[in-house]
Amino acid sequence: MSNKLFSPFTLGRLTLKNRVVMAPMTRSRADAGVPTDIMATYYGQRAGAGLIITEGTSPSANGLGYARIPGLYNAAQVAGWRKVTDAVKAGGGAIFVQLMHCGRIGHPSNFVDAGARLIAPSALAAPGTMYTDTAGPQEHPVPEAMTEADIHATIQEYADSAALAIEAGFDGVELHGANGYLIDQFLGLASNHRADGWGGSVKGRIRFAVEVARAVSARIGADRVGMRVSPYGVFNGQSPEGDADHEALFTALAKELSALKLAYIHVVDHQSMGAPPVSASVKASIRAAFDGPYMLSGGYDAVRAEADLAANLGELVAFGRPYLSNPRLVEKLQSGEELLPVDFSTLYTPGVKGYIDYPV
């Protein structure tokens, strides 16, 4: 077995100590949008990864759709995240923040700022319910359809948040364009019924993603910016059904992101969690269209990761669930040590249990 997974890799202006990436995973431990001290401990424990990508973090008061998720749009949040980045840097790690605007996936009970609004490309409620700390599960409300002014203001919020990320000590940002959140809501026909220049055609539907990436790159440098996408994703009410342009859309988006010279593209394949598989053809199309590092993701172990890297299917491999209960994941993958199971009952609960009490 080769050792490519554990070899260094140059990502933009960074030299990663290995190609293992800690995938972004929501953990709901923030306090009114502000990162907490236990979050610094949690990420610091996992600094052995070549790159950590944080949980989804809202660039806007309007994007805090879930209970107890963090934001990055004010001074208190910058100070909280600075503790996190300091802890990771102390462990020799690198860290990107994932900017995730929830869009229609939210509920007013979860907002922490007065005047926050539930906004989305179209006035279409997401299916299912949203958990709230105050009233338990609630039906997703119908969001406000974003005006042209809302769209431009939100793009500016992403850029402003990215600048705050650098101030907070992050090495870069990942734009969450997957899993049915705001950027993905513009991409998908299930959530975007717009008839203006921000919907309809492939060019219209990818426009918001491209303009966010352009604005963030202009602010902090494209070599500090990645994007996560989820072709064939069905999370949060998204669906490829009825979209004859589905593969063409992601290929076109990859070409535009490549032209911007983004640091990487992160392609989600959640078939290991029951989602439809991402076809080999769309993976190959994205790989060919994006002239930069390709981050593999979806149910990987060390053997499969090494094989796919050796086959030149990607340059980096993101690991999700194994990192929840195995802070020393890189060491365990190298040694073949048995991985500890995850306590799924504590994924989103407040406090240290199931969060920072796994053995380090």
C-alpha cells in the first residue's frame, strides 16, 4: 500500500501535512451564534488532519436557520472563532471555515438577531420540519423570495464574512454550495422557480454560486476559497428528477469556478448514507472541467482513499463521521487501529457529552 494519503500537499498558499480532510459537520454547540470554548477544544483535538473544514457557519443573521449553529458576521463571533483557530494552529493544523447560509432551511425561532428574515430564491417552503429549542419540531415556513437587492446584499455578506474569517485566523473559507442550502437552492429546480437572470437556464441557476465565489475571491484571494457541491443530492428537499440539465449544470459551474482559480472543489457523494449515487460521468465531468484540486468525499476508509488517490480521482479526501468519535483519526488510519463508534444521540445536543469526551 502506498502512502499518498499521508503525504504532504500544497493547497493554495498552504502546505498540508497530509491529504486527510476533516469534513464539515454541524454539531450545534454555539451560544446565540457565537463559538464556545468547548468548540475550540473540539477542533484542537482534531488538528492532526491536513485540513479541517468547520461546521456550517452563517455569513448573515438571515442564515442562522438551525438552533445553536455559529455565525461569522460580528465581533463577538470573530473573537470566539479566534480561540478555535488558535487551538488548531497550536496543534500544527490548518483550518477553513465553511460559510453556510441556510436560506429556506430554517425557522424564525432559531434566529438570534432582531430583524432576521427567512429568505430564499423562491417563496417555496422546504418539506418536513425544523427543530427549535423553544417549541420542538416545526413545519418549515414559506420563505420570502429574494429581491434583486436581497441577492446583492447577500453576496456582499459572504464577502464580508470571508474577510472576518481571515481576521479570525482562518486559512480560508469553503462556500457551502451543497445539501439544499442557499447556494444549492439557486442551483436546483425544486427550490428555484425564478424567471429572471438568477434562475431558469443553467447560466441563470449557477449565477448566484459564481457571483458569491467571485466576490469572496476578490476579497481574500481565490487561493483561499473552495466550494462544496452535491450533484444528485436529495437533502433538504432537493431533487435531480425532472432536471434534464442536471449534469450540464454542475459541469458549467465547475468551469466557472476553475476560471476563478478557486483553491479546490469538494464533491459530496452521500450514497453511503442512503442518497442516490453520484454518477461516474458527472464526477468525471467536474474533474475535467475544474483545473485544480478535487476533494473526494463520502464513506471513505483508508484503503479506498488510497486507491482513489492512486487512481488520480482526486487530490484530497474528506472524512466525516469517523472524525466525530476518533479525534486522532490520522494516526488510527495509519496504524490500522480500530475506530470507536459514534454516539449518534449526542450529535446535536448541547454540552461536552459526545463532543469532546472521546479519547484523545
